[in-house]
Amino acid sequence: MKTILKIIVILFVAALVAGGFYLVVQNTSSTATEGGSFPSMTNADETRPERPAAIPDRDGGEHGASLAGGLAGVIGALVKLTVIIAITLIVEKGTSLFGKKRAASPA
């Protein structure tokens, strides 16, 4: 029964954290644009604006998939996961040691 309770508590805390992040992202994205809608990509007369001269035309090459960028993302995710697991293990070990000390010292 203790294991099920721990799992439920962990899932509840994870849901709270995810909900908090969702609210923060929604609040910051809604303040970035007026009315919560995306800006129009056309002029008032429904024509597309010209590209500025400083921005080169897209040939598709500079926005392609990058092996280095993909590996950096994967390695970054693995580092974050490792840190989270290490913190979790430290907290679990600390709580188990605290529980053993309390049980070992009779009053």
C-alpha cells in the first residue's frame, strides 16, 4: 500500500509542475500577441509583404536537419535526466536513513 501511495503522490506532484509550466507558457505567449491570436502575415490589402533586402531568400539548405544540433539536444536531455535521477536518489536515500534512525532509537 505504501508503494501505491508514493506513486500517486509522485504523479500528483508531476501534474502540478506540468500544470504550472503550462500556465506560465500560456500567460507569456498571450501577452506577446494581442488578443491571443497570431499576427497577420498579409498586408491590409491581403497581399503578402516583400522580404527585406537584408534577409536572403530561402533555398532550404540553412534550415535543414543538423546532426550536431540533434546530438546536442539529445545530450542535453540526457544530462537533465541524469541530474533529476541523482537528486531523486539522494532524496530517497536521505528519507530512508532518516526513517531508520527514528526506528532504531526507541524512546
